[in-house]
Amino acid sequence: MSKVPRDADWLDPLVWKVTSVAVVGSFLSQLDATVVNVSLSSLAVQLHSSLAAIQWVSSGYLLALALMLPLNSWLVERIGAKSLYLWCFSAFTLSSALWAWPGLRTH
């Protein structure tokens, strides 16, 4: 059985899948950070706090993200990158939906 020569410009479909997953994950992370930054003034009003004090939410978000990097490395070694990504993606989606649920019921 002979293999069909591939064009040098052709990318393997697996490359497109991996790229798509990485782009979607990066987009969701940036979207989440944007939501946190946009909501700071609303959080300050609802929590009866100054904007300067509530900006610690953004700092805490970045600190939590930085602290998770070593843990992610350890988990990738234990359960694999694909499994970890799927678990984290599912947990993020579920927790986002659960946090949004009370707000959806009041409007």
C-alpha cells in the first residue's frame, strides 16, 4: 500500500483540533478576566466598598491564577494534559453557570 504524498502546505487535522481547543481556552480565560474587571464597580456598590478596596478582587484573581500554575504542572504529570484540560473546562463551565443562576432568576 503506497502512501499518497502530502502537500507541504497541508496541516494535519489534529493540529487544527489542538489549535482550536487552545484558542477557545485562551479566549474563555480572557473573557473571564474581562468580566471580573468590568464588574468591579458593580461589586463595589453591592458590597458597600470603595473602588480602591474592591480592586483587590482583580489582584486576587491574578494571584490565584499564578498559584495554580505549579499545581497544573503536577496534575498534568499525574492524569495527563487532555484529561486535566477537559476536567478544568467542565468545572469552569459548570461553576460559571451556577454563579450566573441566581442573577438569572432575579431579572
